[in-house]
Amino acid sequence: MTSQNTLPIPRLRPETETHEHAWLVESRHPTGEGVVLYVRCGGCGTRRVDLQSHPHTPPTALSTETGGVQG
């Protein structure tokens, strides 16, 4: 038995594809807090500003990710 009064199944829009960024340093500038790095993802072009406070520690993001390829 089938019903003529059923609602259609909602179709969800797929989320934008994400990937792990491969950050490339475009420029670096020493400051009193450490080295400020201007980085860009080699895959999608997204940019970010990082701070490396000590040469033996990984950089941390100072800004949010901006730009990149729009899909």
C-alpha cells in the first residue's frame, strides 16, 4: 500500500570540499613577538597570517583564513 500524501525527501546541499592546507610562506618579518609569516595554501590559494614565537615551535594562526578558490 502506498500513500499519495507523503512529503518529498529533502535534498541537502553537499558541503564545500575541504582539504588539508599546504601552507607556503610568501614573506616573513621579524618582530618583538617572533616572526610574522604571511602564508598561502598551494592547493586553493587561501591566505593566512601566522606567528612563530620561537624557531623550534610551529607557527600559530594570527588571522582567519581568507580568499581561496570559490567553488
